Amino acid sequence: MSKGFNYSKWDKIELSDDEDDVHPNIDKESWFRMKHRSRVEREEMEAKEIKLLEGQMTKALKRIKVLEHDLSKLVTADKLVIEDVTGSANAAAAATSSTADDDDDDDDDDLDDREGLEAELKELRAANQTRQNRLDEIERNKKWNVDNMCEVTDERTIISSSAGTTNYTDTGFAKAKEGDLVAAPSSVAAVAAVKKEVADAAAKPAAAAAPKKKEAAGPKPVAGPIVASAPRKAPPSDAMETYHEFTEKYAEIVEEFMTLSSLEASKEYLLKYGDVLLQENASNYLLLASLEDEMNGYRVKMKLTCRQSQMITNIAELAKTMQTHPGNVVVPFFAKLDITNFYDGFMDATNAFCEKIIKRAVTKKEEMDAAAAEEAEEVKAKGTDLEDIPHEERLGPGGLDPLEV
């Protein structure tokens, strides 16, 4: 049976410095700093000791090599002496006594040198073994933490070829995707006028709204993105073409976003379709849709649409402040919504926006009714053309049509 993986090396994992294991009477920040400082100082002391021991071992190994070389030379010299003594026994017997005494003195000196070298060699090897045991002990008792548990083996930075280009507008919204048309200046002005009216509605009493002269009654708004629903002079067809094209291509995506009540679902949807929803045309769509919902009596739907509209607006403002693409601040924005104070402030702003939409809807209805009444009076004053009256309404007593008669 194969041996299992040994996990014992991870038994000494040290908890992070910010673990909440402090006594209630001790300041947490001070406790965290003290733990971190103690760990760093301990590691620095161990590193210095390891460096010192390794240096001493390297120096001792060099001395050991020298001693071993000297001892090998002595052994070789002894072998040569023995061979010389054996080969010249007769010559040694005829030597004088004074010469024999000198040779005995040289042999004693060589013996003393060998014993000294061997003693030093033994001492150095024992010292190195002690140092190695200390290094093994340090490694065995080493504490693993976030700084020494792993290391970077390869690091590189890849810069995109489009890093120097900006894909967001000065107002913080995402630019239209390549191939999409950009809103014409007159279309932008028309939507900007609606935004200004919504912003000023809270300060202007509804009763003070007077119908505009020479203004045809516009059709009752039936869809959020239809700007022509306002009782104003419609811009040229080419001016509205870009916004109309946006609604034709992406209306389903925006409408789906308007129905999301969950913050988490809204975040995921923005991450998926941020290139569409974070455009200024999408913000305009939501603004007009909320106004239309209120005018048609869908108060609950209007409030949800206003909340989604404020999400887009806040993300664009945050992106403008950070000078980055709005898609990069979607996650930070929703992370802030988890904070109670920030969420409460966001909902207060949303409720204030809803109030402005409600007041603007009342004013807009009065303006449309007044314009319709004025148009009816003008038609009455000019007289009614029988051809303009439907056939069923033209029929008189007996089912006779005046035009046929």
C-alpha cells in the first residue's frame, strides 16, 4: 500500500496577525501591530543566526580541507621513511650515534604535528555537526505564515494594446460599442431638457404649470424610450434615429434590467450587459420609462425603475470621479451598498428622485390636457370637416350619410 501524503509540515501554520483573538480590554489595532512586530523580529533574529552559522560552517570546512591535505602529506612522508629504513638497514647500522639522535628528534616533531592536526580536525568536525544540528532545529520549529509559505517564481506584466485609449465619456458613461451610432446633438438636447424638467419639478408647484401656446398635443406615452411623447416640437427624424436604433437593438435588455428587484441579480446583470446598460442612452431610457410608468398609474413599477436608474447614474458618477470605465466600478459600488449608511443614503436619493418623477408626471398630464383642450377649441372655431368625422358618427336619422346625400 502506498504511503499517504505527509501533511505534518503544515502543523505549524501561524494565524494571521489580524486574527480576532485579543482580550476585550486590549486595543485591537495595538494588539495586531504588536503581533506583527514580534513575528518580524523573531524571523529577523533567526535569519541572522542562520547566516552566522552557515558562515562559520563554510570557514570551518575550508580549514578542514587544509588539515586533511596536511595529514595526507604526513602519511605519505611516513611511508617513504619506512621504505628508506627498510632498504638501507646496513647503512643505518654504520651511522654515527649523533646522527641517530637528530633523526629521533625529527620523528618526535612529526608525531606531535600529526596529533595536533588530528585533534584540530576532530574539533572542527564536531563544531560543524553542532552547528548543523542547530540549523535543523530552526528548520524543524519554523513557523509558516503568509510571508514565507510561498514565493513568486515568475512575474510579468502584460499591457493591452488598447491601454492608452479611453472607452468612456466625460460624464462617466460607457461609450457606444463599435458599430453603434452615437446620439445626435439634438436628441441629446431633447433628453437633457426632460432631465432638467424632472430636476426642477420639485421646486415648481404643479398648479403653476401653464399650457404652452401653439403646441400640439402629443400622443399618450406608451413606452419609456419614445421621446416624442412629450408635448414639444419633435426633432428631425435623423436626430432621433440613433436613440431609436438603440431601443430597437437593446430594449429587451433594458426592460429586463428594469424588472430586477434583487441587488445581487442587478449586479450580475450589469456585469454581463454593462456595455449596453452603462451607456447614456440606457440611462435616458430608464428616465423616460419611469416617467411613463407614473403617468400610466404604475407607481410600484415606477419606483423600481427609478432605483435601477439611480444605480446607473451613481455608477457613472463614481466612474467619472475615478476617471475609469463604469464597468470597473460595478463591483465596488455594490460592495458599498452592503454598508448600512451608504445603502440608506442611496435609498434616500432614490426616494427623492421618485418624488420628482411624481411631480413631473402631474405637471406633464396637465400640460397635455391643456394642449388637447386648446387644440379642440381651435378645431371647433374653424369648423369641422365632415370628411374628418368617422363614418359611424356621420350617420343621421334613418342611417343616411350627409356626404352621400
